[in-house]
Amino acid sequence: MTKSEVIEALAEDINIEINEARDIVNTVLTSMSSALIQGNDIQLRGFGTFKIRKYNSYIGHNPKTGVKTTVKPKKLPFFKPGKHLAQAVNEARNE
């Protein structure tokens, strides 16, 4: 599902204008992004948890040339689904 599809679904579900739905979705996503940037975790009960995972620097290699290179340390967002979401997805797959 894309961001625009989320906006359209929200507008349809609660019967509001598309511009209002866009503002709501943008507010939620901006707030979540800001929290993660500040190092905070986000937990949406029943849905899942968003965290920032830190990865240390390491020596890697270019798969085409085989040349060794240093990969810089990085931080990346990580999502762990909640129990109810994981169960719903697994049940849907088994149908």
C-alpha cells in the first residue's frame, strides 16, 4: 500500500476531504520520523514497534571487482510487527 492509497482509504473510511486526510497522514508520518531521528522508539499496540538499529563499520568487498572497501557505520529504521498483526498476516496467508 502506498502513501497515497493510505490517504485515499482514510478519506473514504471517515468521510473527509482528501486534503484533510493528506494532512492527517503527513502529520502522523512526520511525527514518527521526528521521533525516530531523535532516537525514540515508537510502539503502536497491536501493530508493531519502530526502532533505529545501529550498525558498526566493517570491511566489505565490491561483488563485481572484489576490491575491499570500508563500510561506514550507519543507523537504519527497523520494524517489528506486533503479535496481533503477525497473527493476522499468517492467518491470511493460510487461507
